[in-house]
Amino acid sequence: MQQVNFFSRKKNPDFFSIEQLFETIAGNINANAPKYGVHVNYQTAPFFSSLPNILKNISFVRGNQGSVNHITGDIHYTILGCSNKNLNVLTIHDCVLLTKFSKLSLKYWIFRWLWYDLPMKKADVITVISEKTKEELHKLIGHSQHKIKVINNFIDPRFTYSEKTFDQSKPSLLFIGSTENKNLDRVLEAIKGINCKLEIIGKITDGQSAFIKNNNINVNIIHGVSYETVIEKYRQCDMLVYPSTYEGFGLPIIEANATGRPVLTSDLSPMKEVAGGAAVLVDPYNVEDIKNGIEKIITDGELRKTLVASGLQNARRFQIDEVVKEYVDVYNTR
């Protein structure tokens, strides 16, 4: 039986998509261990990735590594603790850390060296979650391309179709995330004057809170909640509003598809490819375009029916079994 060590970042109650993704993969593999010939040992780095803790996390991986090690994302630097005698797999979800800072900034080079350059050179196999991430690594880093394999994300099997009558008089709009790329400022501007309720899963800034209050926007904010609560929020909402300016994949799109909810997302890669025609696409930098897209979904019942039907069809492209098989094939290369 092939033993594989998964190493995940320390859990943060407000950011858990990576952990949930690979916990589900590990559970699926272990439930079918005789079939795959693989068993996963899931481990969590003990510290958040502040500079003083980087060496501590590398040391933790060094002391707990096995013959096959998989760094599942965000703590890329910990692969530097793995022996070259082992099969070392690195998953890179996106290149967002390289878009936040100027090349004149020391932070840019710290992230480039510790999260991308050195880990990519160390890894035997690099998996990425979309063609966009692969292209960005080629453009921004420019080496180790022969090691890269695209393995898409999948829909957690707990996301299932849930019938709901659309509340056209005051729809509930689900918004997930709190980082700048999620585009909450423009969404708040867009729904100003629309009779709706915005359900936000994530923390907001003081400026956003003031804007909400000054414009009398109906908002409910939660964060640090369980994954089961997140799933329930999908079921309770009328539509997903997800006009992100940057993603490595865009998992909420297909989660809403599988739940049977209309989706509004960005006309950018990889979101438009992930949506596969099962979403209203908008320019995420244009407030008026976001507003028009939201209003189109609210007012057009036939469009909503089409979006739900095409969304359920689109969701079938992202089932867990095929994704798990691709990872198992990687682990069995040695």
C-alpha cells in the first residue's frame, strides 16, 4: 500500500477552501484504499506563514515526511524540507502573491523565491488547478514547465441540487470571500438601490461597513463558520454573485451550479471557462455591467431556468472520482 503524506497550511476559519478540497480527496482515497493501493496521512502545518515561522514549518515537514509527500497549497516553501530521495508533489493554486507587489518590493522577491522559484525546482511533480495558473507560472516564473500537470478542482459531493422558488421581490444574493480580488466594493456599488439582501461570507473593512450603512444596503455578514453552514447558505440564496477580478479556478461557480442557483461571474479566465456557459458573464471592473447582470437575473425568469439547467449540466464536468484518479496516478509514478 502506497503511503502518501498530505501537508496542508494551518487552518484559518475564514479561509478553508484548500483544506476542505484536500481533506475530501484524502477521505475519498482512504475510503477506497484497496482499489487505489494508496493511503493518505493528512497533516497540518503547526504555524501560520509569517516569516519567523517559515523555518518551523519546513522543519515540521522534514520530520514528518514519507516516501511520497504532497504539499497541497499555500505553504509551498515547506517542500524544501523534503528529501530528494522521495517523490515530492507540489500543488499551486494561483499566482496571486506575485500580483500584489511591485518587482521593486522586497516582499515580491521573498514570495517569488519561497513560494514559487525554489519550491518548483525542488518538486518532482507540480499540479495546478487550471490552465490559467499553468500559463501564469510560465509567464511569471518561466521554469519547471515540464513538471506541471493540470488537475482541475471538483465539487464536494455534499453540494447537491436543492429546489428553491426565486424571490423576485427581494432576492438573496450570496457573496463569498473578503480579499480585494473578490470585488466587494464594486458589488456594493452595483446593488445600491436594488431591493435585495446581500449575504457575505467573509470579513469586511471599516470602509465597506460605512458604505453599507450610508447607503442603507441590506447585508448579512458571517465569517469563521463551518463548511456545513457555507453549504446551507448556497441552498438558502437565490443567486451567486461572484465577479472576481482574479482567481486560480473559481470553485463557488460550480458549487452554485450543483446547488441549482443562477450564477453571475466575471468574463475573465479561468472563471468563464469554469462556468462553461452556465453563468451571466460581466466585466468585473465595470459597476454598471455588474448591476445590469444582477438585474437581468432578477427580472428574467426564462434566463434563470436556463442558467439552472445549464449549471447542473456544467457541474457534471467536475466530479471527484476523476480528479482523485488523476492524483493517484501521480502518486504511483514512483
